[in-house]
Amino acid sequence: MQHSSAPLELFHRACRRLLERGPEFTDTVVDRIRGDVPYYADPVLAPPDLRRTVGTGIHYGLEAGLDPDRLVDVERYTRELGVRRAEQGRPLDEVLHAFRVAGSGVWNGIITVVERDGLGDVRQLVHVADLVWKSNDRDAVLVADAYRQAAEGVASRDTERVRLILAALLETRDDPAFARDAAAILDLPLDGRYAVAVMAAPPYGGAPRGAPEVPGIRILRHAAGELDVLVAHLDGLPLDALAGGLRAGPGVRIGISPVVQGLDGLARARDMAALALRTCRAGGEVVRLDARLPDGLLVSRPDLAAELAHQVLRPLYDLEPADRETLLTTLGVWIEHGGSAAQAARRMFCHRNTVLNRLRRVEQTTGLSLTRPRDLLRLTLALDAQRLLGPAVAVLGNRHTPGRPAL
């Protein structure tokens, strides 16, 4: 019994001697870490609290070697170390490398102090080596587990932080200090060139998960209810690069704002992108508001657009439905072809005179003349309003548009 306890007693004497050396021994282990782990040798990359954490770990480890009841302190320390390094963003592989080098340094210190101070036969330590290294491996596992759990929490908090910041920037907000802080956190230029895209998917899905990738453009995605809002930092690229790089799948519609300068313009850009989205005529479209400004004006005030359609087109609804649809279609094709009766006739597979006769009937029914610019403008906008808001607006006017602005 006396013989079997000798290695453990020798180990205890070595632990006490190293505890007496305290800061001096800590410096030895820290130097060993910096010599064996290049990451920790770099003054920029290495954790600033390296010496303190190594000293604390050595102290708890040596005390646990003397009293197994102190193992709880070691476990708490190793978990705290894993959490701290995860929150600092240190790579786990480098953390574990340094942890194992520290363990090796402590073991080497035990052997050295036994030999140097003549505490006993150093060969006796072989009987406790397995116990020491198993403890070191167990503690490394605790560090890794705590690190991974904390890293998941940090990633989740960072994701939530970015989401909240984007949400705030996309709301109407006049706070220069907040915009500066947001630029630093999001790693975006405060006065950069930005555009916002709003993406709507059909109820059964179809919108891509995550932010789409467009070469040369950094895109941040913000989920806003049933819509996806994409904040694009264009840098020096034109808006065409964003519009051409976004793909709308089946049933998906995308509206894109004009370019705005600075993060404080994102709320306005979001509103303009939402207007562009409302002008989409079918799924699969990618629409820029600057290409559909008249439509944007109409959908921005649907009550007025509906009233215009009602005043201009209501007389046509006294005609037979088939007759009315023929006249409206002919008028629309004629407008789309630049007021050319010949081109409209080719498009509709009829004679040019047939187109002219139908247009005269439109004039007679509505009391408007296609040769007067203001009358033509009213007819064009009325047709667009009906297309955007539905045929019923021509009959019901703004009674058809729920939620119209209160006066």
C-alpha cells in the first residue's frame, strides 16, 4: 500500500512546489504556448487575457491534483474559457492547440521540479501520467463543447442584431448617429450607393432562401412578413447589374428602387421598391421603378387612379361587353405601338381602317380626342389604372379601392 501511494505523493509534492512558484511558472507556460502556437504568438491575434487565463487554469489544475473535490473549479474554468474564446471570435482549433500545449507545459513543469528540487524518483511519475493526460483530454472536450454552444449563441445573436439593424434602417428614421453605428456593425459605407429590392412569392413558396448572389454586389436579406427585402450595396456598379442579376422564379415578383445615396436613404428606397412591386403585371417579373414611374404614381394613390379610370372609361361600360373589350384592346395596342394604326393593325391581324374606326368610336363614346395631348394622357393613364387595379374601378371608381387615404 505504501509503495502504490508513492507516485501520487510525489505528484502532490510537485503540485505544491509549482503552486508556490505561481507567476514565475505561469510565465514559463505562456512562453511555451507562444512558442508552439503561432496564432498565440501574434500580438494582434492572441487574446489579451492570455496570461491571466493561463495562470487561473494552472492554479485550478494543480489544486485539483491535490484535492479531487476541486475538480468542479476546473470544469467551471474550462467551460468559461470555451465561452470566452467563442465570444472573442478565436478559432476553436487554435484554442484547443493552446490548451493542450498548456497541459503539456504543466506536465513538463512537474517533471522538471521533481528532478531539479530532488523531490523523489522522477520515474515514479509514470504511474500518474495516464491519470493526468486523461484529465487534460477531458478538460479539452469541455472547452470545445462550451465553445461550440457559445458560438451558436453568438451567431444567433449576431444574426438577430443584423436583422434588427436592417429593420430599423428600412423604417422611416432620421438618426445620423444610428446610421453611423449601423454602418460600422454591418461593415457598409455610410455614404455608399444602395438600392432596395422587394420580393414577393406566391403562397405556396418559390422565393429563394437567403440573400441571392450577384457578382460585385453585396446583398443583405431582411424577411418582412410575406415579403423579402434585399438591401444591395452597388458600390460602383449600375442598377442594371442588380436588376440583371436577380432572378424571379415561377410566381415570384420583384420590385427594385432607384439608386439612393447613403444608408439613411434605405427607408425611402424600400417604399419605392414596394411601389415597383405593385406595378408587376405577372409572376416572374423583375421591375425597376424608374422604368415604370407613371404606374408608380397610379399605385401610390389608388383612390385617385380609380376615380380617373371611372371618369374616363365609365361610358364604355354602357356598350356590350364584347364590343367594349374590342375597343379597349384596340386602344391599348395602338398606344403601345406609338399611335401607329398600321402597326396596331398588323398586331391585331386586321385592316388599318378597322383600327381607325374603332379609335373613332372610343372618341365618340368617351368624349375625348386622341389628337389632344391631355385627352390622350387621360386615356392612357385610365387604361393603366384599370390594368393595375382591376376592371371594376371603371364602374365603381374609388369605392373599389379599400383603404384609400383619408383626407
